[in-house]
Amino acid sequence: MMDKKVLFCATKDYHFEAFHLPYFKWFNEQGYEVHTAANGDLKLPFVDQKHIISIQRSPFKKENIKAYKELEYIIETNNFQIVHCHTPMGGVLARLAGRKARKNGTKVIYTAHGFHFCKGAPLLNWFLYYPIEKLLAKITDCLITINEEDFQLAKKRKFKAQKITHVHGVGVDTERYHSVSSFNKSVLRSEKGYSDGDFLMFYAAEFNKNKNQQLLLHSFSLIKNEIPTARLILAGEGPLLEDCKKLATALGIRNKVDFLGFRKDIDVLLKMSDLAVASSLREGLPVNIMEAMACGLPVIANDNRGHRELVTNNQNGWLIRKNDEKGFSEKITKVAGNDEILKKFGVSSQKIIEHTYSTKKILDVKSEIYKSYMENKEDRVWAVH
């Protein structure tokens, strides 16, 4: 008989803080001891034992060999019923380290937060990541995909996981992310130094090649004179932040683009904004866009599999052909100052989240997955993200 313990594994512990605390709490309520394994020293609520391991994001780092051995020891010295792994390296190392435990009854779940190989992905990604994921599926009890394209790919390519299912992401906390009244919106703007007349566009993401903020800057430069009240608000840090600041200066829009850096008040920034914009080239199921939608914002986004899952043309926003600066700017112009479209699209965004993507909805679905293993296999579950 196995102990009522669950292990969550990921590359960085902030992944847990951002996405998994409601699920930790749920396991606590079921009488489970919750363990985590990741790099980082954050203090996490609802966690009974935190294992800090040497895992690195890059598959080419030698520290991952040490992390594998650390995970193997953690798994073999604890009687986990469930291991749920997340993130690419968390999924690889935890599944490999848990092979022996799985033979003894532990159940391994892996959530793929967007396969690195997908339609339009670089060929190198297919050569590197596809064979690994297909091989590891054989030692996976449940493969959870977070978008329809990945789900169909795993089925079509005959991944050998015991079960393949589609869950709509990790959920959005609709008690924190929600729309506010015009009065409250005005107050929030005043507190942040903006006026009621400003047209505020918002995007929160790391500044890297995939997030592609340069598209937003180029598109914004095309409408800077046509919509003089427009402001572009960009939250986040990353390797391309300084390059983007230089580009904004070169395009003559630096005084209308606010680079906010890392923020913990994303909910407030969304509630005071008018429009969510998204420029990324690839997404699994973007939480930043779901949070914006929960706050009642229309969305204009680069066309990719994750955005297609959330945005429907002329319903809650528009999808723009990849890197089409002119098309992006035209849609911004169409929605700016048009209260009727803003309200219609915003209400649609909020309804989509409440109906399908709220934390409560996702917790209901995922808890059924967990309970199915508990009931059928002597309460054993192992979760990997």
C-alpha cells in the first residue's frame, strides 16, 4: 500500500507559484502530502516538502545529470502515489527517474504546456524534441495536452501514453482577474499616471525572440499619428528588452511606449487597459491572454495555435497573419475609440473564460483525472509538469 503523497516536478519553482497552487490546495484537502521538485527557493503554500534540485531549462546543461540522480533518489525514497511533471526538462527527467517506481504502482502524469514541435516550428525542434516526447510517452500513464492541435498531433502520431487527454490549460483565477466599472478603471488609471482619454494597449511577456515584441513596436509606429492618445504598455524582462527600447527610440515612439519591467500587479494593469495585444510566434495556451480576456479585454494577436484556441475573429478580437505589421495596425485603428466593438468583444472574452478556462472549471476536470487513478489504482497518482 502506497502513502498518500504526490510529487509535482518542474524546472523552476515559480512555475508552481504561477500555475499550480489551487491544485496543491486540493491535494491537501484530500489528505495528501504534497512534495515539489524544482530549481529555486521560493516559499510555497500548501507544500509539505520542497526538494530543490539542480535541473536546468536547457537540455544541454550538465547539471541535468545531477538533477536526474537527485530526482531518482527523491522518488525511490518516497512512496508517491502520484507524480505530475511539467515543463520540458521536468517532464523528461521525472519520467526517466520514475521508471522503477512506476513498475511498483506509481502513476505518472505529464502536462505538455505546448509541444516544441508543432505546425510551423523549426525543423530542428522536430529532430530534437519529437523523438524524445514520443519515446517518453511509453512511460507515461496520462499525457495532458493544453490545446487541440497538440492533442490531435499526439493521437495522430500514435504516442503510446496509457491515456491522452485535452485539458484547457491551468485555469485563470477569475476572483483576481475580472472586469471593473468605468469609475474603478478611471481610479486605477489615475493611480498609474494615465488619463481617461488614453487608449491603452497591454502585453505582458518575457522579451525574447519568440515573444516578438518588435512586431508590436513596428505596428504601433504605423498608427502613432492617427491615434495620438494611444499608449503601448509592455511588462516583462528578458534578453531583448534593451534592443526593444532602442527600436522604440528609432521608430519615434519611445515617449508613447512604457517598458514596465517585471510586475506583480498584472491584474491591475489589465483592468485599466482597453486592448490586449499579443505578438508571440508560438504558444501552447497563453495564460497572459486568458488573464486579459478574464478582465474583459478584446484581443489582437499574431496567428498561432495557442491564440487560435482563445481568439475568434469578429467575436472577441482578431488573429493577424504572422508578422503582418500593417494588418495589426489596421485592426488597432478599427477598435480604438469604438466603444461598441470594445464592449462587445470584451464581454465575449470574459464569457469564454468563465465558461471554459476558469480555475474552478479546470480544477473540476483535473480532479476527476486525479481521482480516477486514486479510485482505480489504490489511490496512486504521480504528477509531472
